[in-house]
Amino acid sequence: MGRGAGVVRSEAGRARLEAALAAARAARQADRKVTIPELEWRVATGLWQVMLRGGRYVGVVRKPDETALLALLSRTRAAAGRA
């Protein structure tokens, strides 16, 4: 009988799989608050994408983090409106 891709062979393997799934689920939750200094850092550094060709590193492409910029503008405008 062949082994399926979804078969966990041991209890230790099952525990590791469950821990990994729990960590992945926790990472997807956006419960934490992003601070203004963190948004400023994201705007300053941007997004970095590693480029691979044939499995080999060829460089990095930097793109602006527009989502962080818009969130920062929204927060500062809201704060200015409250002042």
C-alpha cells in the first residue's frame, strides 16, 4: 500500500505539524496594532523582493510600500483633525 502525502507517520511528526499549523494561523491574524514608527520604517525601507534565476540569487528589487504610506497618511490626517 502506498503512502499518501498527507499521512503523518509518528506522534512527534503529528505534534510538529499541529504546532506549525497553529503558528501559521496565528501569523495570519492581524490582532496587533501597527505603530507610527513602524509605518515610518516601512515607508523608508520599502518592500524587498529577492530575485532568483534557475535557483540562483541574482539580486534584489526594491519597491515602495504604498500600503504603509497610505496608512501613515491616514493616521496623521486623523490625528491632525483631532488636534
